[in-house]
Amino acid sequence: MELPRLVTDIHQKKFSSIDTLFTWLETTEDTLKTLNYTQCAEVSGLRAQLAQQKFVLNGKPNERKKRQISKALEIIHPAQEVVSQIILPLEEKIEQAKGLLKQILNVAISLGILPEATPQDFNSYVYNVWSILVAHEQLRNGMNNVKALIGMADGIQILAEEIEM
């Protein structure tokens, strides 16, 4: 679920948005935990704050709903910041790797070391080009930098996007 739509739902006082936010927080926490990001604890804390509102029983039902909606609004920005702390540096690394791969491909083309592309087996072609670039003495350091930035699997994916057939 996109956060802008969720904010709109909360603004419109749709009570189902509380459960939607809780589910989003839970999914985000699980993803961060799976990827070994320590920020999963921050998301867990925000989810606990939202859950706590369900257990505050004093007041009329409408007052409880207002408190829950208010707490949801308080939580959205910190939750978005936690995710941004992770995504923005990753996006920067991806952009750096793209730029580096473009430069490496330009050098490889000028050196004439790339084999002819075969559209029938593009996957094999991309892996072959990766191997050639990693093995080439002049390009090896650049390819190692790409791997250090984003890893081999993502590097190969970006290489596939950058190769012009």
C-alpha cells in the first residue's frame, strides 16, 4: 500500500486505515528483519505504539477511534523516515553503479572486446559480457567497484538494462 493513499484514508477518518497501517508496518518490519536491517526494531516500536491504542479502553468508542487515528497520523512520518533511511542510500548506490557500468561498457565497446549479441539467448549473452568485463585487466577494478556497491546479481541486472541490442 502506498503511504500517500493511506494518509488520505486516515485524513478522511476511515477507521479501516488503522488496520491497513498496522499491516503495512508489520510487512515492512518483516521485510527489514529478513534483510537484517536493524531498523526493523524501530518499525516494531511504531507498530507497538499503534497497537497500544487498541488497549486504551477509557472513553467513548468515538473517542477511542479518534485516538487511534491520531496515533496513526503520528506514526506515519517516522515510519516513512525509517524506510527512507534505507532506500535513499540504496538508490544512490544503484545510480553510481549504473553510471560506472555505462562507462565500462563504453570502454569495452571502444576496445572491441564485446561479442556479437544473440537475441535468442540474451541471458547467456549478459553473463558472458559480465565475465569478459570482470576478467579484463583494464575494466576489472571498475567491475569490482560495481560488485562492492550493489552486488553481482544486481550488477548483472543493471548490465542487462544497459546493454543495447
